[in-house]
Amino acid sequence: MVLISKNYLKVLLPLLVASTLLLVLRQRPWFTFPFITLGFILGVLIPDVDHLIYWLVRAPAQSVSQQALEFWNQRRFKNLLHLIRVHGPTHDNLIFHHFFGHTVITILSFFIFSSTSNLFVQSLTLAINLHLFLDVYEDWKFRPAHLQAWLFAREPKQLPLTHLKYYVIIFFACNLLYLGLFFLNL
């Protein structure tokens, strides 16, 4: 069982290859590579903490929540990640998977990329942003009403479905900026 879903791997593997090539071309120390790799892996996994909070705090009585707690207690993390992949798309009203969470992460990311040259921190931040963007993009493309529901959960006003494309474009542009800043720093 793969720890990281195929959707994220399709983005992370080429990113890791490009990063490695730039590290070699720029003659950076070899020990930089493991830190970048670890940052990418952790960054892709961090947004899924939302689903754990949902199961363990918001809806602990659900049967899936109890199964998640059992996997957590038994340290069966692969099973837990599989559970997130299967049942996660049904969750809304999460922390990271909300426009306010995106806004905070986007602002923090800008400060991180403009103020530190730490490649571990930058790769972690980039992977978090890419994970969230892929979630937004996939729902926008295939289930826009679901995207609207989780992106603006707890909000009295929703962004109309016809305007979600602008949100996706802005979030994509921010990710391109962070990607460019990351590659400049390699």
C-alpha cells in the first residue's frame, strides 16, 4: 500500500527529479537531497491531519471514526492513510481544507519563501500548498458543488460556482510563485 496517493506522487516525483537535477547542476551538498525529500513527504501528509481531527474530535461516534482511532492506537498508519483516501472526500468543515486555512497558509508561505533559504522548510511548505491545490483542482474539475461546500464551510455566503475558477487560478498562481522561488533557492 502506498503512503502517498498517486495524485500527489504525479506531482512530487517530477518535482523531486527536477530538484535533484538542479542540486547536481549547482553543485550543492549531497545531504541537501534527504532534507528536501523529507520536506516533500511531510508536506503532502500534513494537510491530512484535518481528517484525523474530524474523526477523533468532531465525529468520534461514527463507525469510520472508531476504525480510524483503532488504526491510530495500533500505529497502523498505512491503513489510516488508506481510510483517509477512501473517506476523506466526504468531509467538510475542516481546518486546512477551508478558504480561511488556505489564506493563512498562502500568506505564511509567502513569508517563508521570501525570508528563509532553508530547503527543508521550503519543500515542506511547497508540498503543503501543492497538496491543497490538487485537492481544490480535483474537486473543481469533477465536483464543483462539493468544493464549494468544503471550501466555504461555516461561511454564511458562498462563492458562486461560476466564480470558483478564479479561486483556482489565484491559488494556482500562488503555487507557481512558490515553485519558482523554491527552484531559485536550490
